[in-house]
Amino acid sequence: MRLDGAERRRSALSMTSLIDVIFLLLLFFMLSSTFTRFGEIELIAGGGMAGGPLTPVYLRLQGDRIMLNGQELTLDGLPAALDRQKHTGADTILLSLDDKTVSQRFVDVYSALRATPGFAVAVIR
């Protein structure tokens, strides 16, 4: 007790500041985190093909369009069309891109091509 008549009061500890700091840290870590999973794809350049004579089919990506030997396809119809090409003796897919093709479309088509057995895939310009 103090002699001057004024008692010193203890203030209660406030949790508001602590909650604010925790909330800001949570926001920071959520916004700075990456939730997508990056993958890798193995590319073979057109000049890097080795071996004997090739029997190629030409696949061209034009923006959202897929052209196989000049005929337009959908991504879902690509495996069946490649299966028909396999019966003609084709063993190589030459994949060409134009300037309007976005990278995600390329990865989707390339992944579908790599999942098709019996073909080597080469990316050309």
C-alpha cells in the first residue's frame, strides 16, 4: 500500500493483442504458401531422336485446337485416334505448337501422349 493514498491497480492482461498477432501470422503463412503441386515432364527434342527410320504422325496444337495429320480432334478422342494410327505402322508423334498454345494445354496433351503406349513423342517447332 502506498502512503499517498492512491492505490495502484493491477490491470488485467488483454488477450486481444495476442489474438491479433496470431491472426496476422496465420494470414501471412496462408498467403505465402503454395498449394499447387509442381510436376516435371520429360521432353525429347525433335533432333534428339535416335534409331532407325521413323514413321511419324503429325500432331499440331493451335491454341485450344488439336490437329492430328490435319484432322481436328478433342483431347478425349486423342487415344482412339492414335490407336488407329498405330495400326498403320506409325511409331513416332511429332508434336508442334503455335504461339497461341498455353503451357497448361501443352502439358495436358503431352501427358496424354506419354500415356499412350507404342509411341515416341518428339516436340518440334
